[in-house]
Amino acid sequence: MAESTRYALLESDGRYFDGLSSRPREVILGFRERSLIIRTMRDEVLTHWPLASLRAVSARHDRPVQIVPNLESDERLVVSDETMIEAITTVCPDLYHRPVDHRGMRRAIVWGLGAVGAVLAMVFVLIPALAGQLALMIPPERERALGDALVGQLTQILDLGGSTSRFCIEAEGREALDRMAARLGGGARLPYPLRLDVLDHGMINAVALPGGRILVFRGLIDSAATPEEVAGVLAHEIGHAIHRDPTVVTLRAAGTAGLLGLLIGDIFGASAIAAASDAALNASYQREAEARADEVALQLLAEAGLPSRPFAQFFERLEAQHGSTPLALRYFASHPELAERAGRAAAADTIGDGAFTPALSDRDWIALKGICSTRG
């Protein structure tokens, strides 16, 4: 008799990440003889995970526990119920047989900074409220270092702790992306160089990080029908970078410890790497920030002689194909009022009905589509 039969009647709540979106879905967990069953709150079966291949990507004593169906999957399950955690650990003896993140050091640093909590408590509310002004006080070199640290943390999150590199580095594809960015020209307005990377991940997303770093996901490139669609998304993220919105979001997520860490150069302590990495993937900017980024994007497209209509068409097509639920499209989840903004982009009509030079040549577009053929 399988060990899991002891827990045949056991159920608990959990949070399920489907690998396409960073937004969780509330689910019900239960056992069958050889699998963990994940169901919706309406009791509809979402998926079966074989017990033999389950692995934890969090340390043994960390709570909640993060579990993946196997080490190659982008799916993730977060379990908080102690009884369910004990049951899964019992029926899956190999659950923790893999490298885990070294989170103890990060927790120790957090506790160390907690010793000065009495002083910092005075500004816990003030700093998030003034994040926009405070972002301008951070030296550019430290802002860049924060962006670099977040890239490392985000790749670990998206790889679920694995060691496989996710950067796409095919040479002609890289050159094509750089040419697109150069044509948009937004980097000239930044206090640091604009740096672009492509991650080999299926999420339909692009993320602006502190210090002028922008991550474009393979899923976004794969989903785009024309280079002008990618250019529109890239121009929008450049708009966020120009206004230093990623740093503002990071400061709000990190709080006082994050600001003090950035000001004194403690990039890897309680200066918010844990909180900021989550904020980067879930960057729900305020309405004014989105409007500013859109304004910059439309200006960059106009200056580059590129149409704004493909920017709107990209999201209209994806919404028609996938729906507008948070689990359908990562970009929809973090960019609210998308239909309204797409309408503005279409109405902007940056070049009218005139002819234009494509954002990329056919050869460059093919190269960009194949940028993940080489990873490093």
C-alpha cells in the first residue's frame, strides 16, 4: 500500500504559479495513490504532479514551502499548511534532495539590521511616500549595482533555483536588438548606459530594472508578429527607465532598510533584494507612471519614424487569443487599464499613413526571433 493512502482524505489550500505568470492562483491540494492533485477553488482538476518527482526549492525549515513538479518545470506551488507539508515530506523522501538557496545569510543580515529598528521605525512610512524624490538621491553606480543584483535574483526565481543559464546571447540576434534600441534612442536620456538582455523564458513579459537594465522575455519575442510590436513594448520600458520608475518601485518594496542600504552601498544586505525582486516581476506602476512611460514611448516611436499602431495591435491580439485574466498574460497583470492605453497608442498615430522603414530588416527580425538558439 502506498504511503500516500494515509493521507487520502487530507486537503489544504495552496498557491499555484503556472510558469507563465508571476501571479499566484489559490488552489486546493490533495493526494491520490501516486500523485499530488491540484484543483481550483471550484473543485476542477488543474494538474497532477507525480509524487516521485516532487522537489522543494526552499530550505527544509523555510515556511512556506515552495515545491516544483520536477527540476525542469517552471510551475511552482507554495504550501503553508503544516499538516500538508508534513504529509508531502513523508510521502516524498527525496523532496529536499537538491541544492537549495543559501537564505540563512540573508535572514541573518535582516535580523542584524533589525537591531536598529527603533531608529528606522520613524521613517518606515515617510520613505515609501517620498520614493520618487529619494530615487534621485541614489548614486547612478549604486542604482546600476542594484539592477545587476536583481537580475541575478530574478534568474534564480525563474529557474526555480536551478543552475541552467537563461540568457539568450546569439550574436546576430543581440546585434539586432541593440540596433532596435539605438534607433529608439531613449538611452541618451539616462544617467547610465541602457543595457538589454533576453531571458529564455516563455513568460510574455518585459521588465525594466534599476540602473537602466531591461529584461525582455523570449515569450514576448515569440508572441510578436512584427518588430514594431517589440519596439513599442521596448519603448514603453525605456520610458519607465527614463523616469526611474523601477527604482521608485524598489524603494517602496524595500522600505527604510532598502534606502539606507543603497545610500551606504550595502546592495546585497537588507537593501531589499528579496522584496525588490518580487516587486520587479509584479511591478504594478501607478497610473501616472504608466501614463508617463506611454508618453515617452510614443515620443520615441515618433522620433524613430515608427508607427504606434502595432504597439496597440500586439496587446489587442494577445488579449483576444488568451483573455485578460492575470494567469493568461504576465504583461496584462502588471500593466492595468491596458485596453485604454492601447486605444491611446492607436490614436496617437505617430506617423500617419505614410511609409516607414521597419524597426528591423527581415534578416534582423529573423535573427531576433532566434536569439535564444545560443544561451550563456
